[in-house]
Amino acid sequence: MPAKWEVIKAPVVTEKALRLKDRPADEGNQVLVFRVNMHANKTEVKSAVESILKVKVEQVRVVRKPKKRVYRFGRRVGERGAWKKAYVTLKAGERITEYSEVI
């Protein structure tokens, strides 16, 4: 099993990810979104998040984002690499305020 910092690479900071993270308690559990190692599975992500953030995880969903071709001025200039993202749902009552306080 890889080290916890090899599994979790970085938090994903997009509008959707911040909306899921800052969701009120009456709308559902808090969801955290992380960029993870391409070879990490759900159990490795769950144990890494629980040990780093000191919270209980209810569910982990992973999404593989394929590589994309990058075009500039109609010409292909390269590729953006493939990556994997994990949606981590925390158990009811578990809250985390900011990533910067924990990391």
C-alpha cells in the first residue's frame, strides 16, 4: 500500500467542488474532492483521507479524466495528461472547515 501522501495529490478547487464542500447540513453530507494517484483504489483513498484529515468517510467515488488534445490557433500543440479524481463523502456530523488548516 502506498504512503498516504502518494495517494492524495491535491484538493480540487472548482466551483462545483467548493459548493459540495460548503453544503449546509440539511442538504446532505459534506463531499470533498481530491486529485488522486491514477493507480489508487477506493480503499486506499478512504484510508488516506481518514488518516490525513482525521474524519470518518462514508463513501468514495472515483472518476478517471482522459487526456485531452490541446489546440491553439487551430493547430494541435500537445496533450493535457489523464488524471483521476475522487469524491469523498463524509459521514453525518463530520465537518472540515478548510484544507489549509489540515495540510
